[in-house]
Amino acid sequence: MEEPGLSRSAASTTVGGDFPELLGFCARVEALIAELLLLSDRAPPQFADRRFDSVLFDFRYLDSPGDFESRVEGNIELEALEDQLRESCGSYMQRFFSLLDGAVTYHEELCNYLNDLQEGLYVHCTLDHVLENNCACQLLVESMALFGCMILLMEHKISGLLRERLLVAHLRYERCFSYPNLERMCELCRRHVPSLAMSASSGSSVFSPDIISIQKPEDLLRRFPFPEPVVDAVITCLRNGDVYNNIRFYPDPQHRTTALSLQGGHLYVLLFYSDDILHRGLAMREIVDRFFKDNWMVPIFLHFSVDLLVSWDAYKEAKLSLVSCLSPNSIRDISLQHHTKVTHFLADLDIHIHATNKEYVLDNSLSLLSVIRECNFTLRWLLLHHMTSDKKARDLVISVGSSQQVNEGTLLQLLLKTAKLEFEVKKLHAELLKTRENIWYEKKRDALECIKDLSQNYLGTWAASCKFKNKTLKDWLEHLSSELISLNYTSIGSCGRTIHRVLSTLKDIEMLHQIKESVQIKQGFSKIHKNLHDMIKTLNLNHEAINILSVITDAKYAWVYLTLFETLLKKNISQDPSETKFLHTVFLKFQSWLSAPLQRIKQCESPDLHCISTYYSSKFAAKIFAVLDVIPEILLKTSTAVDYVNIEQPTHLVNRINQEALQELMQMDQQLCRARHAAKLCIISEGLGNMSSNFGHLVNLNLGGWLKKVIKKELAIQLERKLKCLSSYGDMESNLNSLSNFMVSQMQRMEFLEDILHIDGSSIWQETFTTVLEQCAKKEFVELMACTQESANAVKQLNNVYSPSTFFGNLLQHIVQLTNPSHSMFIEAMIGWFDAGGHELLGMRFFNLLELCVGQVGLACLDSLVHILIKHSVENTVKSLHSLVDAKRYEDLTKMDDILGPPMSIPLMGWSSYKQMVKVLHSAWGQLVEKLATIGQLQLVRTLISFKLRSSCKIKANTITSAVEVLVSSLYMHKGAFERGDEDETVRFFHHIIQEQQNFCGLFSPLQVIYISEDPPVFLTRLLSLFSISQLPRYVLDVHLGNLTSPLKGSTADFSAVGLVQSCGSLILSV
């Protein structure tokens, strides 16, 4: 409900002492409404899913539960759905059940209290006494009206069918059909008549979710009635009195309906509890004339409103009374009156905003309050009545606005400027209050100095052309001076009277002929007048102005407009980042939306305060962050133009500069452009700082954490887009060069933003960079696994038909294709692969460039993907070797072992035994050569990656690398225990982490890594030796290259890859 102003706070102590029961009721019903809103926001999607219709029942279940249960029992599918529903929605249904129980208990206890109050069972407390006490009357009205609001909100936010299904489901799952309040809870949940359909006179709008429109609300509310005498007494009090004392804040009679809007909202709800007032023409004409003669949109709780033109459509006398004041012509005239003021207000606000300072606020306090009051009055009418559900009325309001060129953008500007002026006036007024004693004494000292100067002039001590002697005037001034000296700030009443007497005396003195003719003396007297008036104004400074501002600036009724204006605000910020400097003033204008529903809960010191304030704070913060969501994109986009060093076109320093080239070298245009963009970033930083500093007492925004999170998100999007772009087309090396420039520029931007926004930009960049690369590698891992399942030779797939969709997939395919043993040669001395013409295909230069682009993280990700390919190739090769040794070959190999003799001796039969076995296996090598060469190829690639990782980590993180080396060495001493599995879970986890760090630092030898754990093929080493013997005749020694090469170009695999398969035996761990 709308906050009534300071009167609630000022009366909190008295209310809590004299009427603790009523205060407790108000706190409880506000807590119930907060729980209702929370639950309505988090309704389980399962209850709207048609798949669950078979296990969700309405109140027809209570008439014949056996029939419904028989449908579910024995049906496996339905029982599975029930289990899923119970598991996923059980806690929600329990909270909803507790809400219903709390609501019916509240109504029962409040009715008992009201009955006891009528019967006079409370000492010194009767119904008349409560109604006569202003604070108690407020509590009584709220305790009844807010409960009615809760029922209306429940019908509006949670449909009757959903309520019935939730209650029945909870009763079935918890088996609590004998719960004491169950009958009343069913009455609360029972479906009401359908919501009011949109007729020709009404239409849907974007505000429909926040406008309560219920058909026959009196039937709904009378399910839980209040004692009729109490209802009549409270309605009479609301009709005739000023319950919240708000009229004093609105002296203009035209603002009367706004002053009474809070109790008007309560009155709207309580009228449905009365039997006949809505049908009595005279009573309704009085009510409409006092509360609704110029407005028909009535907020009843926070931003939830009702449209009287629609809501009272079914009540003849009420509708006639309303239409008599709000005919189409009246609506047009009222709308025109408000819309024509907008342009004037915008210009007036600009003047006040630019002139506002302490002196201005002190001199123009009343006029500033008047401007703020008028702006808020017009703003309130326009924003509320643009939401109207009645189509004719809405068309009238919008058409008048269009004729006056007032649209959503204009209303937003009025809201922004009004909020800005309010914020400045409140801040400056608070500062004046804090320092008013010092200001008063300063003005007093200035006035005394002016009097002293004038007195000296009359004595002739001045060497001025205007000097003359007048003993009487001298005595008067000295007397005035002594009176001012005697003034004391603590005696405000006597001070005021004395100052007024001094001012009267000064006016009499100024009437003298000699004074009138002297410009200099008249100026001195005007200074005295100014200081004395400022002293009076300073004495008049009090908290009343703050109280007035807190009431007249309330805007929680327009909370829904924050969503509507979100797009416009983002557009304004994108076009002019200086908008962020005062963005906090807009949200501060809505702070009553956060504080109003907690007012009674705070006064009552309820234990529910924390959880309820957390709910409202989260909603408030979500609105703020929704608008600020555009800032990360602006920051990164703007910072693009603030690079200190252009990576792609570096500026070379020269020893001597020609005068003609100086202007070009200074790059003034570029520097000016960069300075402007840097200024934009500073403005955004200032705006975020204002947001953070002004919301500390309201919401814990944690803007630093949020900014870090959203910058990471935006940075990740840009990085993913860049990686995807590079993986789709172009030469790999040129793409890597482009990526390298992009990475350096991004890092520079983050370092620059670190200084501007006071965030850890380097850390944000490293974390985002690492996360994006790891996610890219995971995606490629999934695609690689799918590829390995489809094909026995994944590397061949990479070479031929595989179309990678990720950066790492494209990179891996590029490496595999360039290092293909059939088309390239690895030269160890040159550490790279070369083609037949001697051109380098891939070498350390490529890996250096790759490390510059993706760092150690990228290299480690690439190494893990190569590891997967090697493991897959080893598994397929081992399968081939298993199938190679059939029964016949097994017998031949056994005989060969017998012929060769013991392993440590010279073979008895010499070369002939090997030669014979090579011939036997010659036809079997076939595809095995290609598979073994692929393993060697990938091992060489992984060796280079490991070398680059190790060297890079040694340079960039030597301390960490040394620490990992020491840990790895110490763990190697316990290798046996690890292999036996004797260690516990913690030690195994520690060993796994150290192994990951070891791989990341490149502290491993790929040739010693075990890829699979299974029984090796029989005679594995013998088969590998025979394989090598069979392949050696194909190669000759090239003394220039220091390597074996094939004289038959293109027909034989690279020897470096083939020869490396001798280590294949170490890739398999026997189990």
C-alpha cells in the first residue's frame, strides 16, 4: 500500500505501545502479501504442462477421491508423473499450503479481535477509542483493507484452477485431509467466476498484469467477512476524515484527490465488504466527489491498481456517480490540462536543475517544493491514466497527448528531470540541516561587519566620497549591532522576533533622504537585509520539508513503467552515456516501493523482516540491473577507440622529426577521438559510482561483482564470435596473426577499464579467456568422440571428410593435414615438418604463434585433444595386432622364438630366421603401417606441444613450474602405492590435480604416457621388431638431413613417424 509519509514513522513508538495487536495484524498481512507475490512469481511450470493433467485434480476430487485414485493406481506412467511432481514441486506446495493456513488463521484472529473490540473487552480500548486515535485508526484500516487486497491479488495472480490443483495435490501427497482449517482453506482456493472479459469498452494493454480486474469482487471478499458495524464505522471514518494527515502536504484544493489517494485505495476495497453503499446514489456521489472526481485509476497496493470505469461497471449507482464527474468531455479537459503542462514543466525543471545549489535552495525552498509538487501531480495523473483498461478513456488520453506532442519519451524525460531535481533538493536540504548552525553564525557575522562598516562611514572614518556625519544614525546602528550580538542560535523564538525588529528598524532608516541618495550606503543596507533574511530562513530550516518531499515525490504507483521505459533508457544511455550519472535518481524515486510494504513489519520488529526485505530487494535490484544490462556492451565498444598502441599499424619512433611531419605525427584528431571516448568511459564509471553509493542503505547491489560478471559475459560473446569467425574461413596462419592482434588489443582494453572502473580487468580477461577456450575444447571433444565412434580411423576422417565447427577442431585438422606422414617429413634438427620441395609446413614458429594467441591454456586444450586421437589410434592398432596373430602365425612366432634362442644370446640362425618371418607377415602389414605411422605422427605433435608448454611456463611462471616439478618428483617415490590403488580418495584426488598441473606445465614425456590399460597382444615386441625390419629396406640415409628418407617419393610414410612406433609397447599398461 502506498506509504502515507512520516506520520507512520513518527507514530511507530506510540502505536507499538498502545495498540500492539493491531500493529501485529498489519505486519502479518504484509508478510502474507509478500509470500503471495513470491509464490505467484515462481509458479511451477508442471501445473501448466498438459502432460501432468492426468495426475492434477481440482476440487471434484474431494467429492469422490476413490474414483480419481483408481485412475492412477497401477498405471506405471501416471505413477512416474506423480513421483516427478512430488519431487519437483513438493516444497512449493508446502509453502502455498502454509500461506493458505496463515491467511485463514489471520482472518479468524482478526475477526475475534474486532468482536472483542466492539464488546469492550479491552481495558481503555474500544472501537470508538481506536477510531478517534489517528495512528490506531490507520492500523485498523490497514489490517482489514490489506487482507481484502490479498484476496484480490490471489485471484489476480494465481488462478482458481491452479489454487485448487495445488491444494488437492498437497493433500494427496501429505495425506492431511483432516487438517483443522481445511474447509476454510478450500473456500479461499475455490474458483471464482471468470475474470472480467474485455468488452467493447475495454481492451488489453501492456499494463494488464498490474491492473486488477475481477468480476463481482464482493462475492469473493464476502467469503471472509468482517463484522458489519466495524466495516461501517471504518468506511465512515475514511469517507469523512484525513486518516493519514496528508492534506497538509497538498495545500492546493486541486490536489485533494492525490492527497487522499491512499485512503481512497483502502476505501475501494472496504466498500465491497459493505452491503449497500455501492448501491446508494447519494453516498457514492459524495465518495466520488471527494476521492475520484478527476481520476479513475486507483492504486490499492504498491503498483497494483484498479480501473473504476471497468471495476464499477456492474454497480449502477457507483458507475453513474463516476460518469457524472468523468464524462468523455471531462476526461478530455482534464487530460488536456495535464498534457499542456508537460512542456512548461520540462523547461522550468531545466532552469531549476542548472541553478540548484545550497544558496538557491535556501532562498527558494518554498518555490522548489511547489514546482516538485506540481510536476509529481501531473506525472502521477499521466502515468496512471495511460494505464487505463477502458478503451474509450485510454484512446481519449492518448489522442490528447498526441495532439500536445507528449509521448512515452516525453513522459520519461519528465520523470528523469523531476527525479533529478528532487534528489538534488533533498541532498542539499539535508546538508543545510546538518550545517545550519554554522551557516546562521556566518550570516550573523557578515551582518555585523556590514553594520560596522556603515557605522564607521557615518563617523567619517571612511575615506569615501559618500561620507557624512549623523550622530543619530550612528547610535541606531550601534544599537542594532548590540542586539545582533546578543542573539543566540539556541533561542530560536526570541532570535526570530529580534531579527524582525531589526529589519523593521532598518527599513525606517532607509527612508531617510541622505540614505536614499547614496548608492554605496543603500548597497550596504541591502547586504544587511540579505544576511538577516538568510538568518531567518536558516532558523526556519527543519525536517518538515524532508517530510513533504517524501510524500509528494512518491512514485511506486508507476513501478510498472520501469519495465516499459527500459528500452528507452537503454537507448538514451547508448546515445548519451552521461545519462548514467543521474540514473540513480530515477530508481531512488521508487524507493518507497521497497520501504512501504516493510513499514509495519519494521515497527513490529517481526522476525519475517529479513526474508521479506530480501524478496523486495531482489525485485528492486533486478529492475536496476535490467536497465544497466546495456552498459557492458557500451564499455567494450567505447574502449575499442582508446587503444594506446595500434597493434596492426604500429607507430615507429624516429630520431629526427621534420616540422612538416610534426602535425601528422602528433595525430591530434585520433588523440581527440580517443580522449572523447575515454571521457565517456569516465562518465559511465561516475554513474556506476553514484548508483553504488546511493543505494547502500536500500539494496546491496554489489555493482562490482555484477559488473565483473556482465563484462565477462559480453567479453565471452565477443571472443566466441572471433574464434568462430576464424574457424570458418581463411588461411590458418593469417587467422592466428589476426587472433593474436585481437587478443593483445582486448587485454589492453581490459587493463584500461581496470583503471577507469576500478575492477580487476586482468583477472577478468584471464578468467574469461580460459573459460571460453575450455568450453570450445569441450565442444570439440564431444564432436571428436562422435567421430571416433563412427570411424575406426578418426585421423583419416580429419584429413578427408571431417568438417569442424570449432576453433580447436579447425586447428587440429590443420595440424593433422600438414603433418600427414605420407606428404611430409619431420626433420628433428629443424624441429618441424617439411614438404618434398624443402618448404616448412609446420614447426616451432607455428607453435610460438599459437602460444601467443591462445596461451598455455589453449596449448593444454590442444594437447588434450591430441591425447584423445592418440588413445583412439592406439586402441584400434591394438585390435589390429590382436587379429593379426591367428593360430598359424602364433605357431610360427613360437617356433621363431625357439630358433632365436634366449633373448640375451646371439640368434642361432641369424638373419634367415627373421627374413622368413618377415615374408610370412608381409601381406599382413597393409593398413597397419598407416595406423602405426599415425600414432608416431601424433606423438611428435604432442612432443612439440609439450616442449612449448614447458618452455613457456618456465619463462612466465617459473616458481609454479618448479613447485610442480618438486611435487611430481615426490609423488614418483610413491608410484607403487598409486598403481596398487592403496591410497584413499583424498590422496587420489590430490594426485589427479597434480597430474593436471603437470600436463599444463608440459612436465611430461608423451613417449612415456600410458594411453590404454589392457593385456597387450602376444609377441608384441617381436611383432614391432619384425615390422621395423620389414620397413627399413624402404628408406636410405640422407647425410645432409641426418635422417632416413624414402627414395620413392609419395609412396612411403615418413620414417620419423614410422620409427617412433617402437615405443608403442610403452603406450599399453598390462593389467
